Amino acid sequence: MPAPGTLYRAVDVGRWIARQHERWSEPAPAQRAELPRLGVPAPAAPSRPARAGVGRSRDETFALNLSAAAAFRAREGDLEVPRGHVETVTAPDGTAEAVKLGVWITNVRTRRAKLASERVDTLDALGMRWA
């Protein structure tokens, strides 16, 4: 497969092929059928990573986020987490998982009134600043 920047008669064929892959669903089925004949194979199915938290209960998700908060607190000494901060922790299945800790902390602070008292107590024990 020619890479973008590969010219043939002043036409960037590598870029053209890359565009065909990007827009594979746009041409009519008959046109898509012709592309492999021209040497343009169908793009491989995109491998999407599993979304974080899919298949977990709310309690499991809370526990994972809490472990990320505890790791941050142990390292930084407080829970003043920047909103964009992502903490990597080990999930119960042993895989590393990126937790959007800054967003979670902001959401928990906003929704304090709706949290179960046990969760508020747990966060208080961790040193959560609510305001």
C-alpha cells in the first residue's frame, strides 16, 4: 500500500487510498466492490478499547474511583485534583485502567446531597474537601 505522499502522475495516490479507507461507507456498494480490484483492500475493523466502567455495578465503579482518589491522596497529600487529571489504577481484573479522577471528584462534590451517607463518610475519611 502506498503511503500518503506517494505520487503517480502528480496525484498523491497514498492520500487517495487513505481517504477511501476513512470514507469506506460513503461510496455506493458497487463502487466499494471495485476498490479491492484496484488494489485498495477494505479497511480492517477498528479495534475500539472497551469503555471504562462497562459491565461494572455502581458500587464497583465507586470503589475503583475511590482507589484512584486514595492513590492520588497518598501521593499528593490532598484531594485537590485538577479537573483534567487522569489517574491510572489497577482494576479488580488486574488490568491498568485510566480513571478520570478530576471529573469524578468534581461530580461527587456537586452531587454530595444525593450520595449515600456511607459514601460521604468514606470520602470524609479520605480527606475530601466538599466546598
